[in-house]
Amino acid sequence: MLRNFFNFLLFTSIYISLCALLMIWQTNQLLALDYCEKTFYLFVFFSTICSYNFHWYLTPTAYSSSERIRWGNRHRTLMLWLCGIGLTGSLWFFWQLREHWLVLSGSVVLTFLYSAPKVPHPAFRWLSKIAVGKTLFLTFVWTYVTTLLPALVANNPITSAVILLTLYRFCFIYAICILFDYRDLESDKKEGIRSLITYLDSKSLYRLYYLSLLIAAISAGLMGPFIPFSAIITLIIPVGATAMITRKAQQSSSDYLFYFVLDGLMALSAVIYLVIASL
């Protein structure tokens, strides 16, 4: 029963939606943002539920035997319901944030671009031919929604702290996305979706991977003048943890490793920071 409940949280994308909220909370704290936070949290939560269930509903079941895809194949009606609920909720809270419609629309476009290659229509299939598109779209949308968008909604000036935190998040998330791309290589080839590792050899790919982690760590360190030292440590810990788990991620295709551990690493810094702030 516990396993079924865990799978429900993980495979309905409730877990990853909560990770997004934690990351936004941390952004609010680090940048001292002041805006309608609860409304924004709910907009992001419902939007994430909608977009991820839409994405997984469109994912073919023939190319993978993963636990997540098998679960989705058994619960396709549930995914449609969650997509509809997520869409309804996101539209409702989008309306409440309508004065920020322009910057919010950017997140909607980026999110759709990630799943668009899976839409069975020629108008969207050409996106599957764009090299690195899959990796960059996902990295951009996560960085934008969890870091830059809160600052824009709060009408916060784009300061050095905002730029450094955005760079940190982009490079860290990009490194994690590279691990996902490496795992999904065969299924992406069968679906005709090109990604970065289709073009780079393993040596070049992992140079880019470790360079991304290094830049993320340096960006965190450069935030010293703007945030407490303890906050910098919380930012660096997930980078080190990701580097240490790299070999395991290369050798395993476990959905729990990728969708629980690796996705969770994106929010680990926020969790540690929340614990410290509560002490």
C-alpha cells in the first residue's frame, strides 16, 4: 500500500510539482521577494501537474518498459483528469495574476515547447529534429519558472544576485538533464527526438556535464556578498551530491533513481535551507 501511494505521488507528478514550489520558496527567501506568493505557488503547482501529465500521456508505451510508463499506461484516464484539473487550476490562477500576463506567458510557451514534439501533428513534429532542443527547453522552463519568473512577478530589478542564482539553477538543472538524456538515448532515437547526446561523443558530453556542475558551484560561491554563507553551502551540497551519483546514473535506468533522487536533488538545497531557517 505504501509503495502504491509512493508511486501515485511520484508518477502523477505531485512530487515534482512540490519540488518546484520548494525551489520557488527558496528563490523568494534568497532574493527577499515580496509579491502574491500563495497565488503564484498555486499557479505553478497546477501548471506543473497539467504539463507533466500532458507530456506523459503523449509518451508512447512501446519504446520503454519503465515502471513509470507502465504505470501511466494503466492510468491513462487519471492522467487526462489530472491534466484537465491542472489546466483549470492554472487558468484560474493565471487570471488572478493577469497583470503579469506577459512574463507568465513565457513560461507557458517554454513548457509547451518541451512536450510539443510528442504531439501527433506535423505542425509540431519538426521540433523533434532540433538538436539539443529537448534538453534546453526543459532546462530553460525550470530555470525561468523557479528563479527568474518570481523576480519578474515581484517587479524586482535584475540584480547581480538574480543573475547569479539564475546561472546557478540553469547549469545545475542542465547537468541533471544531461543524465536524463543519456538514459533516454535509445527511446529518443526510436521516437525521432534528437537531443544533445545524439551529436556529442561520451567524452565531450561529460566534459559539458562536469563543466555545468563547476559553473553552478562557482555561481553559488559568487553569491557571497548577497546571501548568508550557510545559504551558499546549501546550494553547493546538491552539486556535490549530483557529481557523486553520476556513475550510478550512468549504469542504472531506475525510474526511482531518476524521478525521485535526481529530480529531488533540484529541491534539496531548498529543503536544507528550510530546515536551517526553522532552527
